[in-house]
Amino acid sequence: MRPEKSSLAPNRPRHAEQDPWPVRWGLTLAALAAVGVLIVIPLVHVFCQALAEGLGAYWRNLAGDADTRQAILLTLTIAPIAVLANVVFGVAAAWTVSRFRFPGRALLLALLDLPFSVSPVVVGLLFVLIFGLQGYLGPWLRSHGINIIFATPGLILATIFVTVPFVARELIPVMEATGTEEELAALSLGASGWQMFWRITLPNVKWGLLYGIILCNARAMGEFGAVYVVSGHIAGQTDTIPLRVERLFQEYNLTGSFAVASVLTLLAAVTVLAKAALQRRVAQEQEPTNVEPTEGA
């Protein structure tokens, strides 16, 4: 006789197919409608407005405008520098937090999240307070001919600050999950610290690092508030792509504004595609290999 099933057995998870069809289709249509209204339609509108006067006008608004070219070049200069700085800091911070227990560790974690909670405009004002002409370091910087505020160094510092958490916050859980067993084994076999990092640590966290780099780069290219304050909004000198979009819009050059906005949108699309490809690659590597058990003799 078959044993009766215990009433205390845990319930099996409920599958989506078991829900009534009005619930399934209603939620699906609501999600599609939200995505369409909030994302798809605005993106399509940006490109429609950018190409409203034809490809020739679109190209002239981008390549024919010296200030726009300078804004694009400045953005493509600031973003890699900010990403590189945050990669170095993020790896060091993640290593410190995940490998050591020390007084002030919780404070360090809280400080890593500070750029998420502080308004970018406040960040810009803080940099002005420190490096401006009337700031704490302003007189000394001016006497030595160093310009931070209303110059490229100020834009780089502000961008680095607002993008600090992305790499570190992606690496910390990955490093904590991988543990230290492989690293200790490498050290016991005579590997140096750099050999352990390049051959053990870095391969174990490479996907988390790449994911953090993608997010950091996306935020660096699209930052507006902090760079607006520290840049002075000087056309042809300190305008980044977001600031150039705002300036053209204020000048009622809608076609030019949308043309520059389309460049930022394309950069964001490339970022999203890279993020999706990375997630798919990680999922493929994490899929367990199905091995059929060998039958006994």
C-alpha cells in the first residue's frame, strides 16, 4: 500500500499559469502600457523631433555646431576618467569591506551610499564651497594658477563623486559570496599578492566588475545637477551633453536640442544592450550542467 501524503507537507509553488486569465492578461497589458507610455513613446518622440528637418539638418546640428562637438568630446573625456577612478576606488573599497572586519566598517558602507541620498545639486554646491574663489581652498588654488570650479577638473571631481557607489556596491556582495578559500590556497602555494589578485580574485568578480562599470559609465554620461553647478554652464568650454541639451532647449532650438538628446539616448541604448548581454552571459555561466546519474549494476 502507498503511504498517505502528510498534511504537513509544504505546498508547491504556485505557477503563473494557475492564475485566472483576466489577472494574467490584465497585469501584462498594464505593464506593457506603462513601458510604452513612459519609455517607448518618449524615445520615439526624441528621434522623430531630431529628424524632423531631415538627415542633413540633423547632421548639421551635431557636426556643424562647434559648441555641440565640444560638449560631446567633453562628455566622452569625463566619463572614462570617472569610470577609471571609480574602478580603482571600488575594487579597493570592496576588498577592504569584504575581507576585513574593523571598527568603522558600517560607517564606510554608509558613506559609500551617500551619493545615492544626497542631491547632485548639493554635491555641486559643496565643491564650490571647497574649491571656489571664496571657498576654503580657493585662495590657495588661485595663487597657484589652478582652476577647479568652472573648469574640466571640477566636472571630473563632481562626476566621480556621484558615481562612487556603482562599482563598489556591485563588487562587495560578489566578493563576500566567493569567500577567501581560493585566495588563501594560492597564497599557501607561493603566489604573490598581485598574482593572487590577477589570477584568482579578478576572474571571480569579473562579471560584477563589468556590470558596475556599465552602470557607472551610464550615470557619468547622463549626470546633470552636479556638473551644472560646478561648470558655470560656459558654452564651448564646460558644457557636457546634458547641459548642451538644456541650453539649446532654452534657446528655442528644439531640433538641435532633440538632435543632441538623441546622441545621449543612443549612448544609453548601447549601455542597456551591454547590460542585457552581460546578464545573459552570467546566466549561461551559472546554469548547472545536467549530468544523468549512472545506474547501478
